[in-house]
Amino acid sequence: MKELYHTYAKDDRYAEVYKSSKGFEIDLYEFETIVETRKVHDKSEGFAEDVADNWVQCEKGRQFLWI
């Protein structure tokens, strides 16, 4: 089971940071549709938050790079 820790949103994108029994996971959405789930089980909460923030701040048409 996953527990929601944080939500980031901007314009048509949002990200939800969860903690599962294995570690952190980030669901990435655009236009209310899930695009991908990033599993960063071996990383910190801060790292997961950075991935979420980078997703919502990334300009459309630019490649999304994560740390």
C-alpha cells in the first residue's frame, strides 16, 4: 500500500509523491492522465520531491530530465 506524502501542481501537470513499503514513488500526470510512475526506492524523500518539482516546472516541448 502507498501513502501519499506530497502533491505538486502547475498548469496541466501534477505529480504525487508516495511512500510504499519499498521506498518512494512519484506518479507523473499531464492533462489528468498518468504519464509514468518513477520508482526511486533507494533515494530520499527530498530526491523524490525534486523529481516531482522538476516534472511540474518542465516547459512543454522540452525534454524532462530527472536527477
